[in-house]
Amino acid sequence: MLVLAAILIIVDSIRNLDNANFSLLTLLSNALLLLIIKEIIWTVLRFIKQEKFSLSPFIYIGVISSIREIMFLSIQKTIEKPEGLTITLEILVNAFVVFLLVLAYYFFKKARVLAGEDS
């Protein structure tokens, strides 16, 4: 089902490239969604092959998802020009989540190097 979803996203993106309502943001969003699907498929395949479990794909998915959300909130803020700080706070929270996930990835890789599992 994930592969079918990825194929449908690619076909939809290619088909709508000449559409005036189809923006570069939508194309970028679809590309990021494909990266998320790729990471999920890769993790499932590793699980099926009974290979060693890794935390990295989940950190990648979290970072990509947060970046997608930041993009959409930024566009929403530009288009709607809402009153108050709600969208700005949401963007800041997502940026903080990206920072924490990158920091977690750094410590995860550092721990693996110290344990001799990674080079």
C-alpha cells in the first residue's frame, strides 16, 4: 500500500505540473512525503529481513514531517495574515522539534561510534 501511495503521489505530481494551481510548494511537499514513505518502507523491509533495528529512520521521519508543517504554516501565515501569535508559536514549536531531533540524532550517532557499532 505504501508503494502504491508513492506511485500515486508521483503520477499526480507529474500530471499536475502544468496546472496553474499546482505550486512549487505542493511539489516540494509531495517530495517530502515520498521521503517519509521511503523511510517507512525501508524500516519495514529491514524488520522483515530481521536486520538490526535502527532509530535513525524515525528521527528522519520526524524531521521531515516537522519541516513540512513549518512550510505549510509559513504559507498559511503569508496568505491568511491571521491575528495573534498562534501560527508563529506553532512554527517555533516545530522548529524546536527539528532542533531536538537533530540533537538526538547527533547523540545517537555519537553513542554508536563510541560503542564501536558505527564508523
